Amino acid sequence: MRLRLSLFLLALSSPMAHLAQAQQLPALPADSAIQAPRPVNKARAVALRIAVPSALVAVGVLAHSPTYSTVLCQAKQDMQAETQEIFRGFDAHGIDDYSRHAPLALAYGLMATGHRGERSAVGFTLIYLAAHELDEGIVSNLKRITAEPRPYNAQDLSSFPSSHTSQAFLTATLLHEQYGRQYPWVSVSGYAVATATGAMRLMGNKHWATDVLAGAAIGFLSAETVWHLYPALTKALPSRVAHKLLLVPTYVPGAGAGAALAFRP
């Protein structure tokens, strides 16, 4: 069982492999006897970043009913049963409700303290809002279509995929894109928190392992899609409109601090 759980956590943190692709190897001296590594095929790297998370979502869909895959469905149930034997009574005490937002809070904290990222504060916020909407749309529709019962309550048909894990990996991926190339430790921290969020959902018997893996994949893909489409979208936005967008701090009693995007006429 410990081996199964270790493999699960490894699979859950697989988007961290994207960090290695962002780091550039130092150039070797011309007279070095060591042969320089072959350049990475960018098209292949992009294809892998899409294919691997997509495969995790597909596995989750197939595993939600014996009609599609008896083997995957049984494996999912076996892992859940064995996990509960080890972590029976585990209670995250609501930590996972906050940890999914921790990478986003770290990103804004770095921006507030003058650390320049890949995008401006307004640009980062627009990307987050768009990625969040994309993520929410995919997750909510999959929950409705699959109607997967939760492990702890067969009457609750909203298990697949895990929205907590999806949001955690969405914010961790945006944090990586914003600061990971400058501060690798930031990426490691963000993905570690996201992985812990998914693990807490599993150990607390709130989700099946396949729910968590699919949620991580959807969050990662949503963030990556919007992040890389953003430059093209900004070019389509009239410059006179772009200069009138403002990021305004907000505070709502009982809800806490936040930010709002405003248009200056």
C-alpha cells in the first residue's frame, strides 16, 4: 500500500516536471570534452505537456464506472480502502480549503513586494480570472456528466473531478509561469502545496484517487492554455482600452481582501 500511495503522490506532482523544462542549462566551453546535450524538441515537449494530463483525465473518466473499465474501477476502490486503513479518521480541519489558494497568495505577495514577474499584475489577474473560469466550466460539467458518488457519501454525486485539487494546481502552475524561471524554489513550493491539497482530499475520504489526478490535470491544462494564449489575446485588445484597465484592491466585510478589475472611462 505504501508503494501505491508513493506512486500516486509521484503521479500527482508530475506537472513539476514542467519546471525542469523552464531551466536553461549553462553553455559549455568551446574546448570542453563533454558533448553538449541535444536541444529539446519544443513541439515534442508541448505535446507531452498536453498528452500526459489529458491521459489522466481520460483514466479518471474510464474509472468512474465498471461499464467502462472494471479493472480501473476496482483498482480505484482498492486504493481507497487501503488508504483509509492507514489514514482512518484523518481530518484536514479545512486546511485544504485554504491551501488551494496558497500559490496565488504567494504570487501576489511577491508582486506586492516589488518582485517583477513574467506578466504585470493586471495581466496576471486577467490570466487567473480567465483560467479560473475555464477550469470551473470543465470541472462543473464533468461533475454533472459523470455523477460520480463520493467515497464517504453515495448520495453526493459530485466527486469527479476534485475541484480543490484542480484549483490548487491551476494556481501553482500560474505561480510557476510567473516566477518559476527566476526563483525555482517558488515552483517547488507551489506544486508541493498543490500536491498536499490533493493528498488531503484523498486521505480525508472526500475523493477517489482518480478524482484527484484528473483535477490536477485539468487545473494544469487550464492555466497553461490561458497563459500561452494571453499574448495573442492582448494584441487583439485595442491599446486605448488596455491603458484604461485598472487593478483595484477591494475589501468585503466577512469575505476578506481581494482585487477587482476596473475600467477607467
